[in-house]
Amino acid sequence: MARAPIVLVDGSSYLYRAFHALPPLTTSQGQPTGAVKGVLNMLKRLIKDYPDSPMAVVFDAPGKTFRDDLYSDYKSHRPPMPDDLRSQIKPLHACVKALGLPLLCVEGVEADDVIGTLAHHATQAGRDAVISTGDKDMAQLVNAHITLVNTMKDETLDEAGVEAKFGLPPGLIIDYLALMGDKVDNIPGVPGVGEKTAIGLLQGMGGGLDTIYAELERVKTLSFRGAKTLPKKLEEHRDQAFLSYQLATIKTDCELPVGLDDLDIAQPDQQQLAELYREMEFKQWLNELLSGQDEAVEAAVEQPDTTPTAQLPAAERRDQVITEQADFDALLARLDKAAQFCVDLETTSLNYMDAEIVGVGLALEAGEAFYIPLAHDYLDAPAQLDRSAVLSALQPLLEDPEKIKIGQNLKYDMSVLASAGINLAGPLADTMLASYVLNATATRHDMDSLALKYLGEATTSFEDIAGKGAKQLTFNQIALEQAAPYACEDVDITLRLQHTLRPLVEAEGQLAKVLDTLELPLVSVLSRIERNGVALDAERLHAQSQQLEQRIYALEKQAFELAGREFNLGSPKQLGEILFEEQKIPVLKKTPKGAPSTAEAVLEELALDYPLPKVIMEHRGLAKLKSTYTDKLPRLINSRTGRVHTSYHQAVTATGRLSSSDPNLQNIPIRTEEGRKIRQAFIARPGYRIVAADYSQIELRIMAHLSEDKGLLTAFAEGKDIHSATAAEVFGTPLEKVSDEQRRSAKAINFGLIYGMSAWGLSRQLHIERGQAQTYIDRYFDRYPGVARYMERIRSQAAEDGFVETVFGRRLYLPEIHSQNRNRRQGAERTAINAPMQGTAADIIKLAMIEVDAWLAEGAFDALMVMQVHDELVFEVAESQVEAFIAQIQARMQAAASLSVPLTVEAESGANWDEAH
């Protein structure tokens, strides 16, 4: 039986190629990991493709090699290794070793030479070897026993393959490299000899350098262009050609610390791999490793049945399925005595408005979990307890104001329970929110991700038991043998996460206060707003869709006329051809693959000077408006309530702001007439009015508070229009003489600077020269020096701590603040300036929502809170109470927080949302 080939991996080649070819990837702490992931992907594939092969991964050792002694300028033109790449070498080496692969770094020679020597030994021993590399120089090593494999290009080269690719056999590759030279490695070669000339010369002469220089005059007779003058060039650079030959030759006689028999793959250190994957946030690989599904690791292990698991020791869980009344009564007695318990509903739908309860998961102690099936379709009546009776028995416990209810995304369970007439109350503990408050950017905050990160455990996904796609089962259709362990795992993991996360939150600054006074009290508020929903005028939206369709069609025709032909307006390739090739419009930016960019920001800039980009921009905007809102919103109206019910998400944004989906209320455009028309479709019930209450210039007020700048504090204290006041300062104009244009410019400066806008960005926004924009910025900081000091202080603090904080203590982590990549680091610095303002504004609106919700519960007003959008709360209020309500809501929102400048709230009413502005 033939022995498996030896696999020799050019680690250095792949490391550079992965770094430059793949998109940048970093952990939540800013550690670059893209190159590591790229190389490991390739290694994992090789392990699977060559499961029985000995293997070595070879890297360049630091320091000079013998080639530097031969030629002092060797590789001298190469820029220094980027810091973002250098920082990935150590973790990559650690991963290679943890996979059980022999790793070689030999001083004084390059990785190529180590591979060449091992390949030579294999040939001498009559053994086959596969060299995995992306380096063309390695083609010189190919022979009857040696093959090249490039996993990044899925390319394999044997002797015939080398000749087909290069037009030369492996024996002439060194001569080919010597003649051409190599700009990357600074191998000089022969000036004027490029790829085609080198191939023509070697093919025509039928040999390498020795043959060429022995018969220089014959070179003149060759048929390729420039052959007649080539002998002179070759003669002049004879020494350089042979030096290049030496530099290009891969050594095959290095002294190595290992031989072929030392290259067997060792058993992977799965515990170490798990730690490395966790550190580099390779979540999918960690999940596969912990669940025993990592094919590469399994392929490298000779006896997988006896391999110790990398999974961290979990509590030995005792699951109990409750189908008997006596068992349920015993559980109720324990719940009654408990100070806290974990609860999780299993339902028929992720939509809280449609979901029906299928079963209830409960846990009181780690390692012990209960599942009560209530509505599984396939169970006979005697096999499960009565749904109504169980929920009635649990209701007093779930509504107990003293008992702590632990859950993961409790808002969903609260809303579903509310539909069943149960008001989930008492202190809440939500592991999703605890993780989010602890570090919003460190991980996703779903239970599976948290279990991997904090418990080191891979959980069963819903798809594992329900399947995927159109044939996916709902929970009531899943066999109890699978449903019960899944439900029990949910509550057990959630309870253990609570025990892990709560101490971590309490150990960091004011995070426990943020969790307990902001995020957790907001859960019931958001659940109520979602269930309230908002009325929608479907007929108005339908009419707008038709109007938009007509306008979109007209714009398409206009675009065809401007382009001189028909094309697909949604195709970046076709649009790029017309703009940049046919109409010769200047290219402002290119995609990562080198094609001219037609991204929105590029078209927006081109639209200032060229008609076609302007038409394309309008077409794109209206098409998105139609598909996202006017067409879609009516389909979201709930058939039971006749209203639209969005879902608010607390654990998504880095700054603490809420996001929403189905529909996304945060992104409805208001700067265009078409966008405002969409707001006109959000209406009140008959006899009611919409009231919109909006914090005015809240982020600028927070800037004044944080910076303690006297000019800003005075302007706000005196109730001045801040944009006019800024215009007066920047343009040196009396306040009463500030023009509308000056105020607009000042507004751009005010908001631009709190987002860290540069002079270049301001110049683009105001359509002025960069120098003029810089003058405006300099004047601004001269007039408001406290702002400049704040910005400098917050940059330094962010660099030192790795995070910034809101006024209320919410931490906003900045994983890129120490990035070696200048653009990413500067982006993090801009975020550091703005995040405390945006985060504090988010905290204030949340405090206001909690206060207003409690006030509305007192019942003095016939009003519902129906939406929250950015710094705005929207209500549906009885017509007779609107005026009194507006006075109250302004006062309560303004009192939600105390800053060194007054908060102001503007509130108006209307028949629809647009009118209430």
C-alpha cells in the first residue's frame, strides 16, 4: 500500500497572502485576527484532504539569512511588516502547535529553504511530498515526487502543470527567475528582460544560463522581439544574472533540527485550541470544537472515542419532564419557597403578537431543570397537563412582586404571557441585558453566543431539533424526546449565565446601576409599547406606492436618456461602465477589488456636478422607500389588532440606543417630502390625536455639560438658539444679523464636530474649500476652548482605558482604539468623542420612558405611548386631553435627568405623526 505523501506548508507565504487578500478582521478588543483565520482555514483543509499524511508548517525565522550576505540589497525594498500582521504571528504559531502540527523556524535560512531541504530528503527516500504554497519560486522543486498545491487558488502543479503554467519545465524555473529578477525580493535580474523575453530566451536556447552564456551570439537569431540587442545586455549584466541565480535558488541542504520521521501530527490540544479560539473570537470554530464537529481536529486524532473533550465541565444536569399533577404540585411548592427562579417559554412563533405557549421551562438551581409540555400536537390529553390550569397555577408566582425572575430576553416572554393574561412582575434578571451592559461589543448577546463565551459550552440550536427552511417544524411539532432536553438546556444555561454575569457586572464601575435602573426597568415599558402598537393608514400608503412607482419609472427613462442606452440601474458593474468608461466621469474611489466604486457616498458627491448620478441617487432613494415602507408597512398590520407592532431591541447598538425591526421605525426618512408622507400614514384612532415629544438639540446640550465650556453653557442657560450663537462666534457677526446661510453652516459645524468630523468632511458637507473649513473649525475651538480640551481629554482617556462612559456610567468599549491601522484608530477616536454624548442621550430617553410609563399607569390621562424614535416619544392621546397632556409630558421629560444646562422638549399634536412635528 502506498504511503501517504508528506505535506510541507509554506506558512510565511500564506500568512502574507491571507493578510493582504482577506478582509480585515478584529476581535472586540481590537486584536487583528484575519490572517490567522485565513491560514488556519487552509491548514484545516489540508488536514482533511490529507488525513494520514505527516505534515510540517514552516515559517521564516526573524533575522538575516545567507542571501543578505550574498547581496546586501536583498529584500531591501520591502516595507517593514505591518504591525497588524506582526501581532498575528504569535497567536498563529500557538494555534498551529495546538493543532498538533510540527512548526519549524530555522535561523539563517528562509522557509523556502527548509521546505526545499525536506522535499529533497523525501525525493531521496523515494517518498512523495506535497508543498502547499502560493509562491511561484517553489515551482523549481517540482519533480516526479514533489507536487505544489495552492489551496487559496485551488491549484495543483506537477511537472506537466508547471510547464503548462510557465511554459518551462521545473528545471528552468531558477534560470527564469534569475533573468527576470524579482521586484518584491529585490533580486536584480537582467535589466530589460521581462517575463515574455525570459521565456522566449530559455525556450529558444533549450537550456539555462550556462547554455545562454556559452552561446551568446546565437541569441541574436531567436525570433522574439528584441533578440538582436539582447546579447549585449546579457554580457553587461553577466555577474548580476548569476548572482540572481544564486539568490533565486532554494537550498536543499540545510541543517535541520528534524527529519522526515519527526513530522507526524500529534494529538491536538483541544483545551488549548478552545482557549485560543475563545480569545480570538472564532465562535463557529469554538462551537464545532466543543460539540465534537471540528472535522480537521477529528481527522488528526487517531482514536476520537478516547479523546478528552475540550468542553468545560458542566453541571451534571438533571432534567425532569412534568406530566403528572403530583410532580407539578411538588414543583409549585418549591417555586413558592424560592426567592428566584429562571423561566423560559417555548412557543409556536418568534412573533410575540402571534406566539402561543407550547411549554414552560423552569430552573431553581444549576444542573436541575424542568419542562412542562402544554400544547404539543402529538401528545394525547392524559400525557400533558391542562394548559389553562398550569398557567393559572403559575400566575401568582410569575406576578409575585418579590420573586426575582431570571431569563434570556425576558421582554419576549413578558409579551407572550401578557397575551395569556399574566403580568410578569417583580425584579427581573435578564442575561442578554447583563452581557450587553457588561460590554456591548464583546459578543452577540444571544444565549448560544453567551454560553460559548462565558461557560465554554456549545448549546443545541433550534435548527438542530427543528430543521431549516420551509420545512422547519414549530415547537409544538417537535417530539418530546428532543423538545424537553432543548427546553431544559435553555433554562439551565440561562441560570448559570446569571450566576456568572452578575458578579462581572457588579465588579465594573457603575454598570450594575445602569443595568438595574435603566435596562431592566425598561423591559416592561418596551413590552407595553410594542403591544400598544400604532394605527396605520394602509390606503394612504397604497396611493403613495403608486405615485412612487410612476416617479421611479420616469427616473428610469430619464437615466436611459442621459446614459444614451438602457441598462440595469441596480447593477454597479453596468453603472460603472456608463459613468466611468462611456461618460468619462472621474473615478473618486475604488472597491477592494479595484473596480470604480458606485457606492452611495460616491454618487452623492458626483451628483453635485453630473446629472446621471443625481438621477440614480433619486431613483435609489425612492425605490428603497417603496420596497421598505410603502409596500411593506401595510403587510405588517396585525389582523387581530389592526395596528402595526414593531420589536424594539435593547442589546444591539454599541451606544445604548434602541433599534427596532418589522418595521424599523428608526430609519424612516424625514428630510424629503416622500419620507415625510410615510409619517403621515401613522395615525391615531378616531377621537384621539398623535402627540410627538422630542428632546431639542440634546447631544449639543450634553456636549456643553461634558466639556464645561463657558460659551456653550452660557448660550444654553440664556435660551439662545445655539446654531445662531455659534454662527455669531465663528463668523464674527452680531447675533441679530446672522443669516440663514450662516446658521446652516454653524449647524453643520456644531453637529459635525461632536461626531469628530474633519476639515475635509466639513468642506464636503458645506461645499467649500478645505482650507476654509479648517478656518471655521479653528475659530470654533478658539471661541469654545472647553470643547477642544474635552476632545483631547476623552481621546487620552479612551486610549488609556479602552472605553469611555456616559454621564450615567454606561461603558462604551472601543476595540479599535489601539489598532495599528491609522484609519481604524482614528475612527475609534472619533467614536470616543461622540459616544458619551450619544450614549448619554440614549440613557436620558430611557429614563424618560420609565418615568412616563409609570405616570401613564396612574390613569390620569387617556393616552398610550406608541413609539420611540431616537430622541422622540410618540403618544396617542384623547382629543380632549391633548393640551394638558403636552404640558405634562414636556415637564416630565425635561425632569428625567439633571445636567448643567436645561433640557428642553418640543411637543406638538396632529392627526398623524407628520403633523405632530
